[in-house]
Amino acid sequence: MYVDILSVLAHRGPLKLTHVMYKANVNCSVLKDHLDFLTKQGLVEEKTLRKRRIVYAVTQRGLMVLKYFRELKQVLPILEEDQRQIPPIFQKQTLEEKTKFNPFS
């Protein structure tokens, strides 16, 4: 969800809270918590426009994190394919498989 918020802010520019809420499909209380976390991490900044209009914008650091996340996401499917190629004997067993009765073990 953090990545969704960063992505919305990166593509749509500085936005009011309600606009981020609708674009990222997050309820208001969760969004406030997430924006607070992202702000403390230096990934998002809160700006005051005109008199009292508050908007949120992604920072350079936030753009960098978003870029790294996208690169990681491209690598993960390769890792998942590699996992499928491992012979079953070396893969982790599920609890059900571990507890099956085997009279020869």
C-alpha cells in the first residue's frame, strides 16, 4: 500500500488527502497513518498551498525508493520461476505433508 501511495503521488503530482485517498483506494484513517510514516521516512512531504490547502508530494528519496521497488518487482518473477525448478525433495514441505502417516519411515 505504501508503494501505491508513492506511485499515485509520483504520477499525479502534489495531491490533497482526499485525492490520494481515491486514487490509491485507501480509507482515510489508514491513509493518514501511511502518509505520516512516509513523511517521517522522508519519502513524502506535506506542503501548504495558498492559505490552508495542504497537499502531499513525493520527494526525490521517495522516487528513488519507488524506482528500486519496481526493479525488485521485475526480478521477483524470475526468482519464483527458479523456485519451481527445484526438485520437490529439496523444497519445504507443508505441515500436511509432514504429518502424513508413512509406515516405512
